Amino acid sequence: MIFSTSSDEIVRKKTAGVFILFAVIPLFNLFRSSNGWIWYLGFFLFFMLLLLFTYLNRPTKYQVDIDKIIIHRPIGNIEMMLQDFARIDRIQHDLLKNANKGGAFGYFGNHYTDLGQIQFYATRRDKLVMLTKKDNTKIILTSDQEDVFIHYVEEKANK
């Protein structure tokens, strides 16, 4: 079964802000200055590569199959076996309230939170579903249909 994921307002605002900061300002200086244009062009290209990298790593959807969870991303899918998970929990509070990283196209990568180090593949700060592996590795996903996602993963994991 495929589960959609969408960005929340914070992610959309941060993405727009980062794009303006990384793209528009260097381009404005590039066209305004006749001296040192190569630096502005270099900064622009560097920041566009960073934005492209974050765009390619963002999760687009989650898929739960008979024996695995697949996180679909433009750069490549991540597959995790259901048998490796010990539990699945809904997280009610904002784990990223004290975190400064993330936001452009979502939250992905390792984040240090109140619950320790967690691997995020998320596009929003709410609707958090935490999967805990048997080796105590924690993973956060943010399906738009979190209740159905949790029920479906539990159903498939118990078979």
C-alpha cells in the first residue's frame, strides 16, 4: 500500500526562504556588479547544487509491502525490512522544536532530539510516526494518513 506525504507550512516557508537566499540574492549581485561576477556565479551554482541535493533526498511517498517499508525519493529508494522493527509509535510532540537544521523540502538525516538520535525521512513536523528497530535505531516517517499507516505496518509486521 502506498502512503502519500506532504509538506507543512513551516517546510514550505523555509524552502521558499532558502531558495530566495541561495538563488535570488547571488543572481541580483551577479547582474548588479561588473567586477567579481565569477564569484557570484560560483556561489549561485554551489547553492543551486545544495538545493538540488536536498530536493533529490526528500521523501515523496512511503510504501508498505508484505515484508518491507520503502521510502521513495527522487535520488533512490530506501528499503527497510519489517522484521527488523521492534515497535511503531505515534509521536505527539514536536521533536524538532530545538533543532535548527532541516526545513528545505523537509527533514531528513540524523537529528538529535529529546528522544536521542533519530533518523528522519519526514516532510513535516507533525504526524510523526517513529519506527524503532530491534537494535534501538529510531526512524521518523510522516505519512499523511498516519493512523492507517500505523495500522497497516502493525498488520504486516505481525504476519
